[in-house]
Amino acid sequence: MGRLFPFSVASISDNTGRPPHSDIHEPPSLRIESNLITSPRTELGLQHNGAENCITCNDVGLNGVFLTWKDLWVTVADGENGRRAILQGLTGYAQPGELLAIMGPSGCGKSTLLDALAGRLGSNTRQSGEILVNGSKQRLTFGTSAYVTQDDTLMTTLTVREAVYYSAQLQLPDSMSRSEKKERAEMTIREMGLQDAMNTRIGGWSVKGLSGGQKRRVSICIEILTRPRLLFMDEPTSGLDSAASYHVMSRIVKLARHDGINVIASIHQPSSEVFEVFHNLCLLSSGKTVYFGSASMAKEFFDSNGFPCPALRNPSDHYLRTINKDFDSDTEQGHGGTTSTEEAINTLIKSYKSSETCQQVQSRVYEICQLKGGLLEKKGSQASFITQCLVLTRRSSVNMYRDLGYYWLRLAIYIALCLCVGTIFYDIGSSYGSIQVTQQGWTNPFMSYKLY
Ligand SMILES: Nc1ncnc2c1ncn2[C@@H]1O[C@H](COP(=O)(O)OP(=O)(O)OP(=O)(O)O)[C@@H](O)[C@H]1O
Ligand SMILES: [Mg+2]
């Protein structure tokens, strides 16, 4: 009998009477070679040496940064009950010129994984496992990697052009001329489709400026200016419509291919077009890997485990619906023998662990670990100390001049205060009694407080 999952939309009948994923013990035959053969690495000119998956040190020599993580656990203190695991034994890799998308329901650990890989975990977390950069244990240096955080932290008083240009001046080397920096800043703004908002102030809680989606794109602009070798992005498309998401992501992928950037991004709800630009997919549920491998092969993985994507449905929607258990009790279940989301997730996790894809990922990680590539040079900002001081002073002055709270509000308060004090002592006279009143006034705690 056909079964309904998820949410009574997919009717699956295999005419055998067996449950659709009763054959989960047979590992699905998923291969990732096809991805490697057609990967943008070839377009980047990164050559494999001999065997298809063998990576040579030349790959690393081309400034590419390979990132691998093995059995990665992240835990946080959980009251008196000990520790709670946020990430549970994740293994994976990310390669130059490719985009790895991290997907999963809200709270599954996407940002935590990005933070762990970027070395930005909070002090109340504990991490175990191995994270290697180019096959060796090393810190990601400033200038090598960039991180677009989930929340935008922008100066609200600056226009888009100013924000990106100041950032270009602060990050790009002094060997680049001013006009080149300006050109790079404007080109990046245009790449993110912000040409119409170039002179609009970013805006904040007090003054409305850019929309949320536009702010997101400004944050991306600022981080991709220097063309970092490793780019982490936490929800780069949140607040964007599907067309804008597609354009932003496809431009990032183009940039990744062109400059050999290794991009790792967490994404909430990609449209089917956006999903198609992903090279690899890491699907998480409650901190566990449901699937890691080629994004295009995820469909086959779900199909072979009894959760086929219904026709005309966005595959990423289907994957997320299948593994989101947050609303399980409210979910409309089908009749007779429906699978709970918890069971579905366990089935997929078990199946992934025993799949050929998982073994291929592990051997790929092993191969990358054998690289023992060069150490990342300590770069820091490429602008000189003097340039940084000058640019920061100018930016700060513009910010203070435009921010009402900095000068203008204070000026208004001081004028009002002067008037108050002035009226208290106005025309008080110069007799002995008047002097006494004046002295008492100045020593009054309220007045002293007001004036100091
Ligand atoms: N430093 C921390 N201390 C305590 N709990 C934490 C900490 N960091 C993350 N968590 C918890 O770990 C879980 C995963 O958080 P995380 O921010 O990684 O989720 P997410 O997948 O990025 O979610 P979203 O899609 O909503 O951004 C959440 O339940 C969160 O409360
Ligand atoms: Mg997050």
C-alpha cells in the first residue's frame, strides 16, 4: 500500500507491498565522481594528477584553500545535566572554486558549523574533532578568509558607496591606486545589483534606509571586496526575493570559479534555481549529517530511501520538510502507517552512514588531508597603518557629523541647559543676599549633577 509522506503529499507505491524504505540496509549507490569530473576545478585549471580524485600540491599552490573536518563535535553547557551536543560527529570537506551549501531546519546547527570551521565559536562552547586547512592544523589568518554574519553590522549613517569604498580603502593594498579601489568597490556594488541604491544611506532603527535584503547585499559586498580564499556566509539570501537570491548566488559561484574561492554558505530556503548552483550539499538535522555530497545527487538519495521528491516541488523544500521535526505534533499525518518525522530522519541518517557516498566523502577527506599543503601566510590588512588611521578618522567624522545623537542632540541639550541655568540666575542682583543665593545654587546637588 502506498504511504503518505511528508504531510500527505507524496503518494509512493512500488507495487510490492513493502514500505518504501524497507530496503534501507542496501546502501544507495550514490557516486560523487561525476561531480568531481564536472567540477569547476577543471575550469579553474586545477589539474588532477593520475587518478581522478588525486589532488596534487599544485592545487594548493594555486592559492586554493581546502578545508576538511572530521568527527566534529560541538557541545555547550546545559544546566546541571552536563553538556548538550549541537554538532554530532560531522565529517566533510570544502574545496576551492566550489560552493558548499549547508541546509537544515532552523536550530539544526548551521551557524555553529560555520563558526566552528571559521574558528569563531563562543567561549561557552567546547569543540572536538579535527579541522584541517590544506591538510594541516592551522588558524585561518585575517585576509585569507571572510565571514558574512547572519546579522548585518553596518554603519547606518554611510551610503552604500561610502560603506563599500571605505572598506576597500581599509582592506585593499596600498599598491592599488585610489581609482582602482573605487573601481573595485563600484564593480562589486554593481555585481550585487545595488547600483540604484549606491547613494542611499544604509539606515538603522531611527532612520529608514536600505531594505533588509539590500543591507544583506552590502554586507556581502564588503566581504568579497578582497576576494578572500575562503568565504563563509551565514544566510546570504535571507530577505531577498527568489530572483535576487539567484543572481546573488550565481554571481558568488562565478566569482568562486574565477578566483578559486572556497565558499561555504548556510542557506534557509533556496529556490530550485538557486539549489542548482550548489556544488555540494550538507544537510543537517539536530546537528547530525542527514546527507553530505553532491547537491544534484541528493534527490537520488531521498528517492532510494523512500522519500521521493514529488513532481513540481522544489527539491530543497522537500528535503527540509522531510527532516523538520519542530512541528511534528501539529503535522497532518496520513492514514495507516505514516512515518513520523523522527523515524524519517533516523532512517536517512542511518542510510547515509552506510552509503557509498559517506565512504567517498571520507576517502576524499583522507586524500585532502594527505596534501600537507603550505601554511597560510599571515596577511592582516593590506593597507598601511597610516592609510588605516586616515580612513578611519574620515569615516568616523562623517559618521559623527551625520549621526544626530553624536553632536547635534548633545548641542541642543547643552543649549537648553544653558538657558535653564541662565534663567535661574537671570537679573539676580549683586547684593550680599544675591551672592549667597548664587553660591547655594551652585552647590545644590541637582545643579552640580546637571552641569557635570
Ligand atoms: N553558544 C551557545 N550557547 C548555547 N546554545 C547555543 C550556542 N550556540 C548555539 N546554540 C544552540 O545550538 C542550536 C543551533 O544553533 P545555530 O545558531 O547553529 O542554528 P542554525 O541552524 O544556524 O539556526 P537558524 O537557521 O535559525 O539560524 C540552537 O538550539 C542554539 O540555541
Ligand atoms: Mg543560523
